Amino acid sequence: MAFRGPKSRGPTVWLWRWRRNPLRRRADVVEAWVVLGAWLLTVLVAVAAGLAAARSVEHGLAAERATWRLAVARVVQKAPGKHAHQRTTAGERVWTTVRWTVADGSAHTGRVRVAPGSRAGTAVSVWTDPRGHLVTRPATVSEARLRAVLIGGLVGVSGAAVPFVGGMMLRRRLEHRRMAGWDAEWARLGPQWGRMTG
């Protein structure tokens, strides 16, 4: 809301569109309200969208923690292993088929990563959803909070872009209109000005 002309040497005048001034036009006041409204809407949309997204993510991850269960699965057949001439790095895993039973007694099979060369019958911990399907480990409370904050921030910034860009476009249109009005007025008064100074 500050104004400084392109070659002005004086101090910046803050909130000049809101002050009483004989040079202030109706368009200046309208533009000031548009800018204020766009900023307020941008902040409100950013906060509302960010909080809604964060709550949704946190609620979804809490539901996963409450319903996903840790189960013990058994390796169905010996997992592929490294040959004698190949080095095994710590933490290396290979895919193999495992079988597990859920609370209702139904058996399920799926593929998980295990240590190379794991024998048939080796116990493996797996996470399952309420239907017994394999899922990833649910996020902890702190991981869920971090994920909710990150996603909420991203959604908030994305949502705020809409009113911000809309307000900038409206302000630009008002500025073009004001400049056109000044040009028209100068075309009408410019010749008279020249006669008065001549």
C-alpha cells in the first residue's frame, strides 16, 4: 500500500489510498479494497485448506494405526541366496513368498523381502489390513504429524495461489483502467494546460 513514484526522492507514503487527499480517486480506493480483500482471502484460504488437509492426513494415518495389525508369516520355500563368490551387504533383502493366517482363520499368501537364503518356515513379521492384505508399516504418531504438517503446508500454499493470482489479475485490470482514464483526461485537459502556461 506504499507509493513511491518512479523518480520520487521523497519518503515512501504508506496507506496513501486510505488517507484523505484531493488527488485520490475512487479507483484508488477500489484498488485498495481489492488488494486488502485479496490478501485476507489468500491468508484465510491458505490456513483453512492447510488445516483441513493436515487433519485429514492425520486422521487417515491414525485410522491405519488403529486397524492395521502385525502378523507372523512363514516363508513358503527357501529364499534365493547369494552364490559363494558374491558378497552379501548388511541389510540386503530378496523377494520371496510367505503365508500367514488372519484373525478369522483364513490363510493368505504374498511376497515380501527377506534375508537372502531364508529357509522355508522362517518367521517374518508383516503388517496386514482388516481384510488380511499386506500393507506397509503404519506411520508412527511423530511420522504422521510430520507428514500432516508437510502436506497441509503444501495444500495451503497451493490453495492460497488461487485468490492471490485472482486478486493480482483484478488489480492489474483496475490499474489499466485507471491509466486509460488518466490518458483520456490528459487528452482533454492537456491542450488547455499548454494555453495556460504559454
